[in-house]
Amino acid sequence: MENKIVDFLRESNKTISFAESCTGGALSKRIVLIPGASEIFRGSIVSYSNNSKTNILNINIEDIQKYSAVSEKVAKEMAVNAMKIFNSDYSISTTGNAGPSVIDNLSDIGDCFISIASKEIVVCKKIKIDCDRQSFISKITEESLNFFINTIIKS
């Protein structure tokens, strides 16, 4: 799957970046394991805390308070801002609640939002997963890569 993404980006002379919260760098790891990834991968920010979301990714604290860090609004902002920070053609963001507790009353354990941004589009999808933390991270990483393939590559 990640080979398909790297090949697509290389062939189209495009780049990608990530803003990872709930995946904690797992997306980045999947891409950098591919030889030649340095040609297409601009970088990643693991913004696990609200502090890093506001101070590094420039997410508006009022949006986090109003919508939750685990929301469509914040996921889209994360992807767009990472794309700007890294000057990449595409960016993927992940934000979710793996559990066992939640940070606010606006989202539930198992909620996750994945967003993809480019200069042309910003899309987001919500996923609900009920499993242990390690499986949660693995499943969201897989879903993120599949979402990119199905939305951008479309083959």
C-alpha cells in the first residue's frame, strides 16, 4: 500500500507530509521504510498534545475547545497547516481517542478523524474503532493509507 503511494508521488513529482496525533508516527514509519521515500516525503509532526497542536501546527485553541481535538474541524486544520509548514503537495492528518479515557466530553473512545489536504481539496472521514491501543493505531494507519489511495490515486 505504501509502495503504491510512494510510486504515485514519485511518478507525479508530488510530495506528502503528515500531522499525526493518534497514530504517533506510525504513518511516517510506513513511508520511510520505502527506499527512495526521501524524494517525496517532506516530514511529519507528531502533535499528540493540544499544546503541540496549537504551538506547532497553529491550530486555534478555540476550535479545540469548541469542537474537540478529535473532530473534523481540527483534523482538517491539522492537514492544511502541515501541508503549509512542510510546503508539500499533500498532507494526511490523524486525530483520535484510543482510550482508555477521553480528553473532553465532545468525543468518545474509539472516535478518529482522518483528513487529506491538497491545494485543490480538503476531505475528512470519521471512523469508529473498538479495540486495544496497538490495534487502534494499526487500523487507523491502514485506513489513512487506504483513504489516500481511494481519494487521490483512485486506482
